[in-house]
Amino acid sequence: MNVVAIIDDSDINLALLKALVGKLGNCQAHAFAESAAGFAWCAENLPDLIIVDYMMPIMDGIEFITRLRRLPERSELPILMITANDDREVRYRALEVGATDFLTKPVDRMEFAARARNLLALNTTRKHLADRAAWLAEEVAKATSVIHEREQELLFRMSRAAEFRDPETGAHIQRMAHFSRLIAAGMGLSAEEQQLILQAAPMHDVGKIGIPDAILLKPGRLTPEEFAIMRGHSRLGFELLAGSQSKVLQAAASIALAHHERFDGSGYPAGLAGSAIPLDGRIVAVADVFDALVSERPYKRAWELERAFAYLESNASAHFDPECVKVFLARKDEVLAIRLRFQDEAPDDF
């Protein structure tokens, strides 16, 4: 059923136009003698055709069309303007503001029927195209989602590959990733940026797959030479991840390179300080160190939570970005919830 809105300040014209619309078949007419009332109805509803008179008090046909075209989803609705004269200037103005077609009073029944049917057919085609575009957009979104899921699975497996060669096992990469998103949210990053850091953070230590087992798995203290090799995992991770077209891998490369930098410039590999350290690296540094402190390892016992929180606070502005620490400490309840959620081995999804 096509819905047709008729706006004309003449009761006689309204009755005539309503009768003509009725003869089109499969049409329901809504008639308004006041342009303001007709406009309000068209703003709330989405008719298939609007028939509007030019000469009306308060809001004439030109102003009606001008205001209507500014509304969402109203820019392409077919509008048939009816004028009492053949003034070209009026028609030019109407075309400029968005009129689709014209009729001149007195309205010829045959001409009205032909023009109205053409405009209704035009609107039907427009809606079909819009539906088709929406369907295509949905299909593209589905395909993109599948690609993202596969990409995330690959990233997760690469993260686990590094983890399997490192004593830091269990749900560490899950917890530190969610801690990172928690800090990102508190720093005012967008939802998209929060999701990006959640997906990229687990790759922070992927460069460890290039570190010899004799060093990576050594139970005792590393020699200065061995520690220099161990520190190379930051650049190895960056080199492994850099150059990708994927936003996630780009972020992961940045994190891999920067998460061992220190806010005071004493970190590695580049000795960056303050805001020169990428924000994602500053965020992950807090998340990674905190989880390492409160997790038991073969070479150490887990710290108590309050001791770990105090360590972050005392090292703000030295090791850590003080704003990241402030945000993290302000969300202790959420930190504890993440720890409870990821106590066991990590599942295959985030």
C-alpha cells in the first residue's frame, strides 16, 4: 500500500486530490489543510509521495520542500508540487530546493494519474535499490567479520607460540590484554581504539620466539650479555609484525617495540621518555608488569595485590606513565573482576 501525503489549504482541492489518489489503486491518502500540520506528519512518517500546493499561508510549498529535504531519509522522497500559474521562476526555485515534478491548476485528471504513478514507481525503485544496498552492506559486514575472526585467531595462536617458550604461562595474555583495554577506556580512547588494544596487546612479547632457549628459560640471573640478547625481543617482535596493512598488527608492532620503554627514559630499546613513548606502549607496560607481579612464576612467588598496586603508584613518572597508573588504580574492582575471570588457561576467544 502506497502512502500519499496531500498538503493544500483549499478544502475543495484536498477533496479532489484525495479522490484522484483513491483512483490510482493501492494508495492511502493523508490530507492536511495546514502546511505546518502536513509537515509535522511527514517528519514523523515516511510517505511514498508528497503532493504539496505552492500558494499556502505561513509556510508555502517552497519553504515546505526546503525544510523537508533537510530531514533524515527525506532527501529523495518524490514531491509533486501543484501551482496555480505557469511562472517559470517559481518552478526554477522549486527545482532548486528539491521538487520532483509539477502540475498546474486546474489539475488534469489524466495528467495527474500519469505523473503520480510515475513518481510512485520511481519511489518503489528507489526503495528496492536502498534495500539492495543495505543487503550488500550487511553481506560485506559478515564477510569482514569472518576475516577479522580469522585474523584474531592467528594473532592469538602467535601469542601462545611465544608464551609456550616463556615461563609466563596460564591466562597472562588474557589478563594483561583486558587490563590494557581497561586503562584505554579510562584514558578516553574510543571503543574502536579500546578493542584494537585488546586485540594487539597479547602480541607484546611475540619477539621472544627469536630468543635462544638457553637464555629465555635460564632459571638463574642473566649475565649482562645474555640480558642484552633478551632485550632484543622488543625489536624482534616489531620486525615480525611491522609493515602489515592490518590495523591490529600495526598496533601490535608498536606495542612490541615500546612496552619496555620507561617514562623517565631509562627503558629499552630506544630510551624514549614521556609522551615520546607511544600511548599503547605506555598502557601495556602498566598492564603487563602488574600481572607479572601478582602471578606466580617458577622463579618467584606472587605478590599480594596491595603490594603490586603500591609498586605501580611508587613508580609512576619513573617506570610508568602516571596517568595510566592513576586510571588503573581508580578501577581496582574491575581489575579484580578480570583476575577472577581469567584464572585458568585462556580460552580461544577474547
